[in-house]
Amino acid sequence: MNRLSIILLSVLAMACHSKKETITNPADYAVFLEINSENEKLKLAEKELAFWSEKFEKSPNQTPYLIKMAAANNALFEQKGDINNLVSAENQLIRANEMAGSKSASQLRALAKTHITQHKFREALSALQKADSLGEGKLATQMMLFDVNMELGNYDKAEAFLTGQRETETFNYLIRLAKWHDYEGDTQGAIDQLQRALQKADEMKSEPLKLWTYSNLGDYYGHVGNIEKSYEYYLKTLAIDPHYDYALKGIAWIVFSYERNPEEAERIIKVLQKRHEAPDYQLLLAEIAEFRGNEEAKARHINNFLATVSSPSYGDMYNAYLVTLLENEPEKALELAKKEVINRPTPQSYQLLSYASMLNGRGEEALKLADQYVNGKTFEPVSLYQLATVYKKSGRGKEVEELKKELMGAYFEVGPLMEKEIEKL
């Protein structure tokens, strides 16, 4: 069953009950918001960074020390969200690879991983191609090449990797097969593959793999409208790691988007902000403020977001958000959209460019981009909504109605504010 069929069924299911039906229970996650215990992962990363930094200071010719420092900085970024840790990790890995003459595939993969986190996908591709030519750990390199090719819109290369594999029952293969199913709009197929991957994680008794799979299952079940399952898997994630804030953010979204309880959602997010510095918390708070009719708070949160991500340290990580936020600065939005297409030429990026072109009064160009690069090539709800607005502006009513039907099943995913806009299409 493809995604459209699933989400249309979810529309019918949701129509049978009030949108205010309560699935979450604050008692379920209160302990994770009121954690008094130390974050052991954070504590370990801080100790590791201090230890290896001291050793490197005494022996600055030791590449392994740089690698350890970078690993600690990446771990700190995961736990705290401080962009400076991510930038430090990148610089340390670049230096380590220079010192090694780019002759270590594992070091090149580490650099590529950091580039992926920074949305520097072309740089990641370059590092992985070098690693692939060295031959060491070739399968690990090719797995990462699949990831990067998906991010760059090189879907033929990604598919060729999947079809060319002999070992199709490994965790790493199954999670990539899940990603491919999701790309094709088969979200239930993606869930099925993640459940198979979870069995492998259980067999390996790997806590990190179980955490990753549980949190992703929480996301995917939300995409198909199974909110109860989504909530269940976020709680399972937190049961393993009470400091896994991504799962709490997922619960906050359920509370806001499905249960329409902005006060509780805001309470959760504000707790998360105290221990994690991700700029996109500001965007969620802005959305909650708008839902509550507080335009002053909305503007404050958006301005906070813009001020944060304007730092050069963030590079192009938030360009996709910025294009839609800069509707009142269409020329700047267009410039960023063009940059995003260069960095990441996916259907979603082309839709941003189409949308920005429309904002600048370039209707014919917007329509051409939509037809050639977007329509039928993505199932991402925000992109589909923007596609519908371009078609509506161009008088393509039939296509708008078809997109509207699909978007009706994505109300949970896009949130209550965009739901209202979809209904106006």
C-alpha cells in the first residue's frame, strides 16, 4: 500500500474521533523532563575531549589524538547542540586527513559523516569517493555513499547500490532499504524494513542501534497517522536513554499537532531548550505562539532563530527553513533557494526554488521548475503544499485538487497552521 492510500485511510480514521483525543500522558514522560541524574554520554564526551586535547597539545604530530578529539566534539554536539563543537570536529578531521595525506578510508568516512551533519553533501561525496578508491572498509564507504547520493538526488546511483548488494539482511542494509521505500512514497514498506532492522539490533544487543530505530519508527508511524504507535516508540526510546531529547521533541509535536494542546507542547520545548541548543526549537515555539494568537511571541521566536542561524558556523544547514521564512524578502529567498539547489539538487530543493521564483513574480519559471523537477518526484508534505500554491497561482486547478487530497492525510505531519492553509487551496 503506498503512502497516498495509507494517509487517505488515516483521514477516515481521524474523522471518527475528535482532534482533541488525548493519547499522551504527562505522567509517562515527566521523569524524562525532570532528570536529576547526570547525562553520562555528555560527561564522557567532555572527559574524552579534555583528555585527548591535553595529549595532542603535548604531541601535536599524533593524528589519532585529533581523531579522538573530533569524535568527542561530535558527541558533544549530539548531546548539547552547540554548533562550535561541530565546527571543531570538522576542523580537526580536516587537519587529521591532511596529516595522513588522505590515505585513511576510516578518517575520510569520519570527515564525511561530519560534513553530512553540516549539510555539506558535496564535500561528503568527495571524501567518500576518496575513501572508496582506497578500498579499506569498502562496504562501509558504499553505505555512506548511498546516504549522500540520496541527499544529492542521485537516486539512480543509490538504487544501483541497493540492487547490487548480496548481504540484504544486515541492519545497515535494512535501514537504507527503509529510506528507499520512504523516498518512493511507501511509508508502510519503510516501517516494515525498520521493524526487521530492529530485530537485528535486538540480536546484536546494540543500545545505539535500538535507540536510532525506535526514534525513527516514532517518526514513520506519525507519517502514516498511527499516533499511538508513534508515541509508544518515542517512550521506548526514552526508556533506553532518558536524555534522548529528539524523542521528547517528537512527543511535544504529538501534543501540539494531534492533541492541540499548545501549553503542554510549549512546556516540553522550553525544558528541552535549557539542555540542548538546536535553533529549530525557536521555530516550533513560533508556530505554537501563532496558533495561540500571540503574534508578538511568534515574531520574537522567529527573530531569535534568524539571529542564531545567521552565524557563519551554521553554513547552509538551515537554508530550507530560511527560504520559507523570507517571504517578505523574496530576492533573498530566491538567492538562498538557488544555493540550496546547487548544494542539494533534490525535488524538495527544486520546489523551494519554484516557490521562491513565484514569490519574485516569475510565474512561468516557477511552473516550469515544478513540472520538470517536483511533480510526481516527492511525497514530502511541505513540498507538496508549495507545489500546490504554485499550481494554484498558475490556474492549474485539477492538479491543486489532487495535491489537496494527498495533503489532507498529512495534517499531523504539517501541523494545525498549515492544515488551515491546505483547506484554503
